[in-house]
Amino acid sequence: MLKKIFLVSIAVLSIVSCTKKRDLNEKVLHLTVDNKVKGMDPINTGDTYSSTEVARVYEGLLQYHYLKRPYKLIPNLAKSLPEVSADGLTYTFKLKEGVLFHDNKCFKDGKGREMVAEDVVYSIKRLADPKNNAIGWWVLDGKIEGLNEWRVSQKEKKQTNYDLEVSGVKALDKYTVQFKLREKSPQFLYALPMSYTMIVAREAVEHYGKEFLNNPVGTGPFMTDTYTQSNKIVYHKNPNYRKETYPSEGNPGDKEKGLLKDAGKTLPLVEKLVVYIQPESQPRWLSFEKGKTDFISIPKDNFEMVVAPDKGITEGYAKKGVELEITPDLDITYIAFNHEDSLFKDNVKLKRAMSMAYDRERSNELFYNNNGILAQTPVPPGIDGYDESYKNPYMQFNLKKAKELLAEAGYPGGKGLPVIKYDTTATTVSRQMGEYFKKQMAQIGINVQVVTNTWPQLTEKVHKRQTQTYSMAWLGDYPDAENFLQLLYGPNSSPGPNGSNFNDPGFNKLFDKATKMQPSPERTKLYEQLAQTYSEKVPWILGVHRTSFVVKHGWLENYKFSTFNYGNVKYWDVDLRKKKTLLEKL
């Protein structure tokens, strides 16, 4: 055993030594991903890990301004923001000219061709194609004129007819695409930076067939070879990337932080990305401490040695040139009940009992260093629909009340209740959280079996409705309460984002009404009603809204935390001279 440890140590030191030498000769970003990536097909990137990787290669019509907060939509593949008709139903986009797909053998002579309006139309239809069973279909479901009808018409066809016209999405000419909505949708534009609607080439899809998810061919700043489900993904700078430049303006204070020093420079700023897939937090942390990765979210077990009581960085890490960034995130953690399971479908008292038996304050302390905001509804602070004064009565820890509710549910002291399965991932922290949930439920007589999975296995189970309860977090796709409330919308049930398969007619009706309204006090009240009234029906045991604590090495430049990380890596840079100096301090 000692021999094995010694050999591993030598191997690690060798890798670090080689990494230092190589890194000082070229600008390379070394990044980590917490879980395995399912694949790189944009329409099926229903998780943060996969969508982050997809956005390195693919692009959408719109993107978020990298530096501005509140978040602001700006053009990406589109030349400008759309022209919108007076009735608010027609959106016309002019596309940038000369945008090329990556060179790939799927194209004639292996040379990437120009991206045009027909590619946008094809990509939208592909998202709607019922044969693809796309996870991301929910973002456009019911919004575009004729698209749902086209979807239905293709369901029984042996081969989907992508050439059949859809009135709501048309290429008016080579560089003009037009969308017609069925009804006003203030959130429609938020779908267009998301990975689901990123633009793909028909030739690539048809050439690679089922292997398209492992052979990404986009227009983005980076490109990669076939993805092999290994623990490392290497991306190279796209040599034919169009002329894009670093922003010249941001928020107050950005200039002082050095975030505008590269204003006007051509993107991307580095030559290569190396992404390591490391599910366990401590190997990730060791990689960061050795300088093998450029930044990391601080693991819970390392928090106190890095973050000082005043929320600054501790002296030891400051001397190493490590910098700390603290940013509230737009997210929610939760334990979901599968409402297709007869145990939970109509028994709200059982769910309320389990919720009130779960000590969230202690969980926050154990797993989030007491830095999470205890959630009362799915809607996080910072967006319309969050009410700081509201306290959910069934998210309060109260064992006495939990036992009473369990008895009223028909299971006094847990008698007659079958073992409840709780699915989670196999990482150390996830297992610890599962054991904590099990112990909490045992206090009122409920027996829980913790089942561990890889991340792709867990998401597949959720999509196939094969879980009873499971742990999950949702990172916002766009800054609107709709994005969080749609997680409880019946038509979005699995394989859509509503993995709890909660389907309440009252919720669905109010949701349909609220999401067609322009921002207003009336819409705010509806958002609050949806969030509060239906959270009290306990579709989930709510966790916390997290705060991001990220540390980065001083050689990583232009890093600014964003909830919506759609391709932000193109803005980051590496100062090789500073890296050489700081590596000596590690």
C-alpha cells in the first residue's frame, strides 16, 4: 500500500512539473468540471456541466454582456438585437456575415462553410423534432407559430421532413431569420443564448448520426475532437473564428479590478483549454493548490482555511497571489418528490411531514458553511417574485408537527410506510448529504435507502421517471422567475425540467397567465402567489440559495463570476510572466 501511494505521489509531482513547463510556453486555461458530461448535443444539455462544455464550441443568436450587471442581452451570431413588430409577435434578426462552422470532415473538402439563416431554422426544428426527445424543448414549447403543429405532424413519420415550412420560423434571405410568436412572450429572447437553441450544421448531424453528441461542430471560439467520455477534454482555439473583441465598458469598479485592460482585443485570448473532470472535491482542491487548475469553487472542507471571518481571503493564500470572489448566485437546491409515485401524488401531508423533519439550518451549516440563504420558495433573491418577508410554514424544522402530519397522512410513527429511495450522485459530499437526509427522516420513523449514481445515471433516471426522491440543484438559465417556476409546470414534466412531475391545474393556469404578462406589479403578485401557494404543497423539500465563493490564481485575468456562463471562457486570459512567479510560491 505504501509503495502504491509513493508511486502515485511521484506521478502527481511529475504531472505538475510537466504542466508548469508546458504552461509557460503557451496560453492555456486549466479548468475543472464537477461531474461527467453527458455529451455535446446542444438540444440535450439539461445540466450545468454539459451546457458549459457545449458553449465552448457552439453559439446562439444572443449572449449576455460579459461584464454588465444586471445581466443584459446583446447580439452574438445576430448582427444586432431583433426588430420587433408593433404587436410584439414578430422578431426579425439580421445575422453576422462570414461566420464559419469549424473545419470538419462532415463538410466538403473538410472546410467549414458559412453559417446562414437556414441553419437557424434547422436548429430550431431539430429542437422541436419529436424523434429527438429533446430535453430543451420546453424553452420553445407553445411559443412559436406553427412549430408545435409541425412537431405533431412529424411524430408518426418514418423520417422527419425538415424542409416542410413552419410559418413561425423562416429564413427571409441568406442572412435574415424571422420568428412569429403565437402570443406575446416577454421571456422569448431569453431562450436564444441558451445551449438548447445554439446553432448546429445539418451536415454534421446527418454525417455523425447517433454519434453527433460526441462530435461537436459549431461556430464558437474553441473546437475539440471526438468526445470520448474520458476525464479530460482538450479544446483548441478556432483559427477561423470571426472578428469579436473584448468589451470596452462594464460596471462601476470593473476598470479598477483590471477587467477592462483588454478592451478591444480580439477574442479568444488563449490558445487552448484543458478541462479536467473531477467529481471529488478534494482532488479538485489539490489540483488548484498545485497550480494545475486556474480557479475553483471552494469545497466546504477547505472553506475556513481560505475565507477569513470578515469574508476576506486568509493571509497565507493572499501571499500566494490567490484571489477571492464572492457573488450571490441565482440558484436553488432541493430534494424532489416524484409525483408519479403513488406514495406522493396525492398525499401532501406525507410530504409536509418529511419537510418539517428536515433541519435545513443544520444542513446549511454542514454543507454550505452557513452561507446559503434558506429557501422559502424556488425563486431566489435578486429577481422579481422573491419576497424576503415570506416564511414557508412547511419549511420550518418541527419534529412534533412532523410526527403529527405523518400520522394524519396514515403512517403513525412510520408504520405501514415502505422504504423510500433517495437518489443522489456518488461523490463524497453527495453521499454525506444523503446520509444526513436518511438520519433526519429516521427521527419520525421513515426509513430511507440512499442510492448513489454517476451524474449521467441520475439525470437519466429523473428523465425516465424512475426515482422516488432525489437531490438536485437548479442554476438559473435567465434572470426571470419563470425559469424557476417552470420547474413545477405540468407540461414540463420529465423528460423536461420538471423532474418532480408536479402537475397542478391551478398552478398551470396561473403560470400560463403570468408568463404572458409584461413586467409589472400585477405580474410580480402572480409570481409571488405561484411561488408561495404551491411551495406550501411541498413538491420539493427546499434547500438553499447558494452564494458563490470562488478562488483564482493571480495569473488568471478577466475572470468575473456569472450565473449564465454561456461561452464566457473566450474572455479569460493567462499572464504567463505572473504565472511563472506565482508558481514558485505554491
